[in-house]
Amino acid sequence: MSVLAIIEHDRGTLTSASLGVLTAARNLAQQMNTTMEALTIGANADALRSVAAQYGATVVHQAHHDALTDFGPEAWGEAAAQIITSLSPQLVMGSGTERGHEVVAQIAARLDLPASMNCTEFDSSFDGTQPLKVVRARWGGSLLEQAEVDAPIKIVTLANHTVEPTEAPTTSTTNVIDVQLDASVLHSIVRDRVERVAGVTLATASVVVSGGRGVGSAEAFAPLEELAALLGGVVGCSRAVTNNGWRNHTDQVGQTGTRIAPDIYIACGISGAIQHWVGAMASKNILAINLDQEANIVTKSGYAVIGDLHKVVPAVSAEIRRRRGV
């Protein structure tokens, strides 16, 4: 019996969400007095064995099939379901991302088992013999629900950015498994890609400078672009900005945009409605620049400047340049 962590990757490149899954799965395994094992899907992910071992996986199961060269929710789900059936772990944990939820939903449906998505907490007394009590985020994070998973194999996903990854190196072994996939699961696999953005993205940036309705216009985002460039970050925005056509939807932070977890989030002229807060709340530090000291984003932020963003943001950029001598 064990806890099985499903490693999400993109053609062999580990996703950051997987490190949280490995950490949370390892913590649960220790609590249950059992081992944490990991699963990679596709031969192009075989090299991730060393990462899994670095985070405590004692065995790394590697699903192989000629068709598993890129992502396909049905193929990944079927491959994982076959391996879970053969291993019979006590608990299976996937990542709380769009892909992670797709794969885990496929697994649960194929095994005819329930799954609890977007879990933020797990019962600290769970030892594997009783139903697993969890807290999970619902309605985009605006509601926390207490639930129980009662099944022979507990299947869950870990809400993204809820567990800080920590290493716990161990010696691991490898178990290569050739899965059997028929045509019914191979019709929705990624065949080709077009790269739209190069470099740091909104989801991966360590610094995000966002603007809301208070910025005033598309042209007024120029100082925010300058500040983001000086800090090596990217520019985001609120839904009001995209609704006004000032910036593209791909820049939107929020429940219906991108969920971020930067080292610092600088929110300029943003009120901080719940939909926006859901997308930004995983930020390690938040600096709000706003005229309204009662704005939701101000009351929730760790730091705030009550003032005109059109004066504050250029002043911050000027001070950065002064200190750098540029």
C-alpha cells in the first residue's frame, strides 16, 4: 500500500504544480506510515525520476506507449488507471491544474471511483483506514467546503499554490510499465504546437505588476510596463481592463483569467473584487497602490501605498534607476 503522486509535465518538462503534489503526497505517506511513489506518463518524462527521488518518491513508475509523446487527457487517464489498478495504492494525488483535473477526472471515471478536486487541507489524523476528510476550494476559491472521500482508493487533486515544495531526498527505484492503449483514447492528443509567448509568462513570473480600472486607459499602462521591465516581471490586469479593451485577456489575473503566485504582486488601481483576489491570493507578497484605503485589495495586502498610481509608479521606477545608476 502506498500514496501515488501523478507528476504533471509538458513533453518532459516538469510543471511547478507537481513539486507541491510530491511534497503533499510525501507528507500524507509519512502520516500514514507508508511510502510515497510517483507516476510519470510517456518515455519523454523518464528523466524526471531524479526530481521525484529528490522529493521523496521511493519508486517511480513510468508509463510507456508509442502514442504518449504529448498530452492527451484520455490516453493519460487510461494509462494511469491501468497502473493504479495494478498497484492498488491507498491514495492517488494529482495536480490542481486544468490538465491535472482533466487527467484525474478520466482516472476516476475509468475506475468508477469518486474524486475530490482542489483540496487545500487533509485530515492530520488520517491513517488510511478511515474516510479521508478534506477541505477543498469551490466557486473559484470563494468557498471552502469540508468533505469526506470514502472509497477503496482515495483520489484527490491538490489545489495549486497551497503547499510550499520542500525536498526530502531518498533513493528510488524505477518501474517501467508498458500500458495498452486502443484507438478510443488516442483521438484527442496534441499533435502540433504554435508558441505564442516566449520567456516569462504571467503564470510563472516572480514579479507581476497589474493595473485595474484606475489606470484609466491602454496608453496609461506604459509606466506599469516600465516598472515590470525594471523588476524583470510581467504586466497583468483586472477584468475591468480587458472588458474596456485596454489589454488582451491573456493578461488578466483572476478567476476567469490566470492564477498567479509571484514573489511580489504590485496591484495598481485595482479594487480587488473576489474574482480578482482568487487569482492573486497565492502571491507571496502583495503591494497595493490605490487612492482608496478601504479597497478590498488594500485591506488584504501586506503593503500598501495610498496615493495616485500615476505619481507613485513612475517615482518607484525612478528610484530603482537611481539606485542602479542608470
